[in-house]
Amino acid sequence: MPFDIQIRKADKLILARIWGQLDNELFTNYILATEGYAPIPEDYRLLLVFDEETRLELDTSLIRELARRPPVFSAESTRVVVATEDLAFGLSRIYIAESRFSGDLYVIVRTLEAAADVLNIDVNSLDSLQWQV
């Protein structure tokens, strides 16, 4: 499975990591999996990580289509994407542009440290995550 979703209730944080080969079908499955958690409480935040192990083969038309789906998170929820590679960064920007998110609440960064700063959490708590790979 090329993604892992964890919920940290104490931090009101949903952590998601996508790795390996990610194509249209698998990305759609990830979006549908996150929709399975809806409705997500307003004060929960998302941290989505696309790291150097992620290889993307996605059609921009699919990204636009999925971005237009009803949002899982409330308008007040902060969403942070870690995109270490240029392609993931660019595709994330397309997703934001096509979605209903406010720019202030949806942030794309290059490192976990920057994500921790945005979310106001200790970056060391992210290092201890036991991602399923």
C-alpha cells in the first residue's frame, strides 16, 4: 500500500504519507480513504508528506477533478503538504488552485521542520513516527 494515514488525537492531527510509485488509481484510492474519515472535526489539521521516495505519475486532469470534490476538512482546518521534490510541489499547487481551500490554511513546504513550524508542533515528534513502509 503506497500510503499510510495516522490520527494523533492528542495533537488533533491527521498524518498521511505517500511513498513509492503513485499513479492515478492509487491517488484516487488515497483521496477516497481520507474521505472515509469525514466529517473531520474543525480543529483537526492535516500533514501530508510526499518525500523523496515518492514517484508520481499523475494526470493533472485527475488532480483537478479530485480537488473539486467536497472537502473532507473544514474551511478552518490547516493543511500542510511536505513536498521535497519539484514535481510533488507543483502538483500540490495545482490541487490547491483547483480546490476550495484558502491559501492561508493550505501550505506547501519542503521539509518536516517547516511543516512543524506551520503546525506549531515539535519536529522531534514527527521523527518518531513509525510509518508503515
